Amino acid sequence: MRIVFNKTVAFILCIALTAIPFSALSVCKANAAEPVVVVIDPGHGGKNLGTDYLPIPEKMYTMTVALHMKEQLEKYQNIQVYLTHTEDIDMSLKERAEFAASVNADFLFSLHFNMSLSHSLYGSEVWVPSTGQLYSQGYSAANEFLTQFDEMGLFNRGIKTRIGSNGKSDYYGIIRESTLRNIPAIIVEHCHVDNINDTPCIQSPEKLKEFGVRDAEAVARYFGLVSKDGQTDYSGYAPLAVPVPTSRVCNDTTEPSYVAANLLKYDQTGKYATVELTAIDAESVIQYYSYSYDNGLTWSALQPWTKGSPTMTVSIYMGYGKKDTLIFKAYNLYDKSTDSNVIKLQ
Ligand SMILES: [Zn+2]
């Protein structure tokens, strides 16, 4: 079944969200009487390596970061931290959610590292539940993680939902199984292990520790924790308040509807082309563009799109040799792309 989050649905959802009173907003604070229970899920394990593009498989990265995250979180008051597993074992997604339920988890954070088949994608992203209060809590916590990764210089690939083919539940098992148990769960994809933009962030034990520490800081901010030594106090911090959606928040399954390129200037001496790009997608934001000056035979690396803007002006170095054409692609939040018109240079 094809799920389309069309303009009408978006409009209705916007109206519905606007009408929600503030008291219904998702605000999650640590209760002084009861400790916050956090479950960290190191993604993969055992025979399930996860991404194995690099000699070190994903399961090793996730465990290392999870242990640092736990250590950092335990520097805070009023929190109980568990890992779904500490040994290198196979564990089903259902078992992970069952574990979280068995300890009365307030939140499950599933840690992952990403790669793309094309090896062209880069940056961090977080997958969140698609419904109700779980969506609001997931989105708000995800925002804290992406803020941390942004400070590391990683590209923000956004906060996303993904619906299964039946259209009635979340696609990702850990989110689906946790939703069944009414536990907010998010999948934190820290960065892409197969892209040179991101690999500096995983190339040393210190960098992996930084991910763990920043993951913990995201959680501490979200729950408004205070450190045991009193040095860090997030009790007055307000995480993003996300209205509870009245219907399922679906992923965008279609390409950008309109992409156009308008040549402003072609400096043949300096070999630069200045182009105004326009890209429109009613269902999600534009996040990358790329270009080709050999009629689409080869494409540039993905370049960041100016967030939230339908247009941007770019300056493309055309290199040596005669170039006849220039074409662009614009990519949306879900990496679906649309080609622009062809600019004729000669
Ligand atoms: Zn993974």
C-alpha cells in the first residue's frame, strides 16, 4: 500500500496541531521521587554485525558508544540506566523491547551507525515513532541528539518516521515493538561510516567516546537532569515541545515535485557557473543537491541545501575542457531526487 502524506493531510494535521492546547504538549521532566529509567540499546550483536563496510562492524561501534553513554549518564542524579545487552550476543528486536518493558523504561535509545548503497549520503538522522505521545516524545528527544551532532560538525539529515507496508504500524522493529509496549523508542543513526565527510567522527577511541558523552548529554537535557556533583543542571532546560499529532505522521514517499535551474552567469575564463536553484516538495524538506556537466553520466558529491529555503544560488567550478550542459538534482528528506531542466552553456 502506498502511503502519501499529501498536501491535504499536511494541512489538516497542521490545523489539528494548532488547535491542541498547551497542556497536551509533550513535556517530560524527571520526577524527584522516581528515577528516570533509560534503556540504551547497542544496535546489532552476535552474528548480526550491522553495517560491515569498514573492517570494524557496526555492532562494535554501537557497544563502545553505549558503554560511554551509560557511564556519562550515571554522573547524573535520579536516573537508572540499563543496556539491553552487554555481551556480543544475538538478540531479537522484540526481546530488546521486552527487556525495556521489564525494567519499566521511560525511554529506549537504540544506537546505530549508517551507510548508504551509493556511499554518497552523509550526516546524522533519528527515526521516531509515528503516532501520538510517542511521536512527540521521540521527536523532542531526537532534536536534542541532532543538536549535539550538529556541534560535532555533522550534517543534520533530520527526524523521520517510516511506516510499514501495511500502512498500520512503524517499519522499524525496535520502534514497532516498543510502541506495542507504550515505550518511546528512537533509532539514533550517528553518522555514515562509508562517507569521508563523517569518518573523522569515528576514527579514534576519543571520537567514539565523544558520541557516547553527547548521547548522554542529549538525554540529560531531555529529562532535565542534574549531575551528582551539581556542576551541570538542566532542571530549568526546556526541550522542544512537540504537539501530539492526531493522526499517524507518515513518511514522504514521493520525489520533489519541482526542480529548476536558472543560469545567472557563466564565467568561462574563471570556469565558474553561477546558478539559481529552486526546489519544491510539499511533504518534506530539501536537503542536498548535486550537479552533472556530462549530461548525467557522472554526478558531483552531494552538497548541502540551504535548510528551509526553496531557492539557493550556487557557484559551480566547471574545471577544464569544453562543457556544453549543466544539470542539477535536488534530494528531499528521504533521499528521493528530481532532475532540473538542462542548462545549455554554449
Ligand atoms: Zn544499525
